[in-house]
Amino acid sequence: MFWQKERNGVRDFITPREEFLPKGKLDFSQTRENRDNRLFALNFGRVTAMNVEKIEKSHLFHFYPNSNSLFVGSAGCNFKSPFCSEYELQNKNLHENPLDVKYTYQTPEQIVDAAKKRNTKIITLNYTEPFIFIEFAFKVARNAQRENVKTTIVTNGFTTDEPIKKIGKVIDGVTIKLTGSLNKSLYEKYMSVKEVGSIFAALKQFKKQRVFIEITNTIVPQIGDSLEECKILASWISHELGAETPFHLMQFHPSPQLPDLPVTPVSTLEHFAEECRRDGLRYVYIHSTPPHQEESTFCYNCREIAVERKNLSVKKSTVTDGRCANCSVRLNILSE
């Protein structure tokens, strides 16, 4: 339980905002409501999307490459980020317009059964922020663990220690999506996040819980494209999480919410990638249109291609027993 009763309301500890909710009020994400001084998750069991995809679609490149995963999502978000590809879905109000969101009701057991029927050994909680449906996410992952099905999540990292400690016991991998190298002004203006220290703390807590980590960082022209900030982030990841942590540099594309910002130049991503490697990271990826050759995994020791990819699809892998076929150095890649 990540909330407590207080005088005239409840306090929700699922995010660092630690929101106080009087009776009948919703939280920032519009998915958690105070009903008679009890916190009620409006999105519990409401599945808005469920599809089988390759695990690479969640930008987990080193976690059982080329495996199928059952991607599952609900509605709502704790950011309201204009950078999100699921902006409309994350901003639905389940209280005022419950029928405005197309969904099916699923129990945690049904989610795991669906994964097994589709012959997938991984469930990925994605599309929207899993920590705003943490109660459901935990039960899905716990049931999956009992059935020898792995669970991964895709999150913005804006949560607190206790939810990570709880779900960290039952999940196997996490993709943490960052924007603008965690630029403080960008997060405050566009995500209503007053401080980004909690996200750094979340990264460290996932590491402490021994969850496999990969990180994406969207480089946004004009407002989130500081090379110095990206270098600081890369250096921090290398020292705090490990040089072997995969780091994905994402190209920004204009959205209906931010139509006037340009596409991130490929040359910018290439320069950032080179500098991130100099700051200690072994696996740095470039995601752009058209696809970049550095979407593939290169051995950090001999620079031979170990896993060839294009458009988030594995074309060829020469990795054997987790080692480079050319120089035999061990790579940070989980496989069967």
C-alpha cells in the first residue's frame, strides 16, 4: 500500500509529489481517486492495449534479443508529457469519461494466461506509465513469476523507493525513458516535475533490486540538446549503474503538442554517442529515421558487430554463450 489516511483525506506516495487528495478528488494522473478516504485505482484491470511484439520495441536490446513479448498497457500518466507517443491515451480521464477509453477488463491471471497462449515468455508493461497502475502491475508480475514468465516494464522513473522495492522483487527488466538528459527546466516546464533527483534515485534503486536496466534519452533540439548535460548523465550512469548499461540516444520528431521544434539532426546524435563512449559507456545506440547502423550492438572490445539490427528488428546475431564471436569477450546480453 503506497498511501495513508490523513485528516480530511489521503496522501498518495506513488510519486515524489506525495499528493494529498480530499474526498472525491483525483490525483495528477487522473487515475487514482479518494473514495471515502480510501485510495482507489480507477485503471485496475483496465487494459487499453495488448499486443505481441518483439522485446526490442521496448528498447531492451540486451534482454533476450529477438524474443516475443506480450505488451500490455492501461490509461493515464504521471507526466502528461508532450514528448510521449501515447499522449492521447495517457491524458484520458477515467473518472469523468470512463467510456471514452476503449478497454477490456483483465485479471492478472488472464494476462499471464494470454502470454502463455501466445507462446511468449515475457510480459512487457508498456504504452503508458506502469507505476500509476502499480497494484495491477505487481499482481501481473507476481503471477508471471510463478508461471516462469518474465516481466519487464517501461517507465519514466518518476516514482519513489517503496514501489520500486516492491515490484523489483517480481520483475526482470526495465527500460527507463529520459528526455533532454534530465534537464531540470525541461522537466519542470513540460512534465510538472520540480526536481529530477528522484529519477536518479529510482535508477539506483532499480540497480539495487538487481533489475536489468536499459536507458533511453531523447535529445530535443533547442530545449534538451545540451552535450554537456548528456555527458554528465553518461558519466553518472557509467559510475553508478555500470559501464555495461545500454544507453539509447533517441531522435526527437515534432508532435501535435510541439509542432515547431525540429527533428534532431543525425549528426548531433552521432556526436553525442561518441562522447558518451568517451565517458565510459560501452553500449550506446542511435535511433533515427532512416535507421542508423549504430542500432546494432558492437563489441566494446573489438568493435565487430555482435547483433545486427534494423528498425528494432534483429537481422543477425553471432553472440554465443554471451560472448563476442570474434574476440570472445563477455557481452552484457541475457539469452536462453
